[in-house]
Amino acid sequence: MRKGFFITGTDTGVGKTVIAAAIIKALQAAGINVCGMKPVETGCSRVGNSLYPSDGMFLKKVARMEEGIQSVTPYSFENPVAPSLASETEGKAVSLPVIMKKFDALVKKYPAVIVEGVGGLLVPIRRDYFVLDLAKEMGLPLIVVSRPSLGTINHTLLTVKYAMKERMEVAGVIINFSRPAEGTTAENTNPLVLQQICPAPVIGVFPHLKGLEDELLERTAMKYLNIAELLKQMGKI
């Protein structure tokens, strides 16, 4: 039985955290004890002598996890750059065994783990180790979050086809309006085009949210995402 999903994006800023949180709330509504994880986060704000990983903290809050933030986000960096560069700049090495130890502990405790990556699949966590490699090591099916705007067909197909070429299972694509809809032709037609030509199923078109309250996330996920398909892939229905 699968233990969850790895959330990646066609780019940074596509709304992976919102989608990860929405999936967490929907799975909770289905009676599944699910947790979130963001192994590495860059661009963290500094609070006193500590860094505040806002995405990791948000997933921890949404999932109602009792674990400390180090179990959710083992590595936080201040510079808003790729983890490999942030690690070198800030003099803090990323230990992959540490990440996997934290992940394995969550897998043992929770029936499902929703892991959010950093940017896209080829973002380097270390010079010789990419987000794709971490997703492979964790063994979770991918959910690709993409934009609705012009250019997303190319970006989405590149991501999905590369993942499949690397023998990764792609559970589906979610088109996310991380910004308010502009009503462009591209926005209105891209979902249909991707449904027709993408080798992975489009499992939802998620609207822009004005708030991130638990109830709103859950209600929107249940309405706009194919949660039944995700539950089927997890062996729950």
C-alpha cells in the first residue's frame, strides 16, 4: 500500500504548499491519519537566532502534527536560492541520511505522508543530488502542480515525461491558480489540452483561494480535486 504522495512543481511559486495542504485536509476528511513533510526549505525568515520555515510550519499546522518542526523540515536556509547553493553559502551541509531517517519515522507512524519538494524535479539539493533523486528514494508517486497560464503545456509535459523517463510513477497533474484568474484564452483552454495530451491524468483544476483556513482548503479540495482517484491509488477504495 502506498504511503502518500510526493508533491513537485513545474516551477517554483506554482502553489505546491497549498496543494499539499489541500490534499492533507481531504485525506483527513476521508478518515486517514496523514502528515506533511517539507524536507528542505529555502528563503526562510529569521526569528531571533532561528530560521522559520513557513511552508513546513503550515503543513505541520494543517496536519495537526505533534512532532517538532525538525521532523517536518529538517533543513531550513535563509537564502531564497536552490538548496545546494544555500547550503554552500550558509555553511550547512544537507545530510540525506538525516532526511530519510525523519521520513522513515513518519512513514512508520502515519498511514500517509504528503511530501513537498523544492521547486521542480531538477532543483539541486546537493551538487550531485536532485529533488528527483529524493522522490525516487522516498518511493512515493508524484503529483505535479502546474500553472494555468501561457507556457504551462510545455512545462507540464517536460516535467511529466522526464519523470516517466526516469521510471517514476506520476499519480496526476493538478493545475493550480496560485494567482487570481485573468480569464485569458490560455487559462481557459490549457486544462482541456493537457487532459487530451498529457500522459498523466489531470486530477484537478484548483481555484485561487483568498484564505487558507482548514475548512476552506478541505471544501475546495473535495470539490475541485479527484480525491477518489488518489484514494484508489493508495488502496483505500
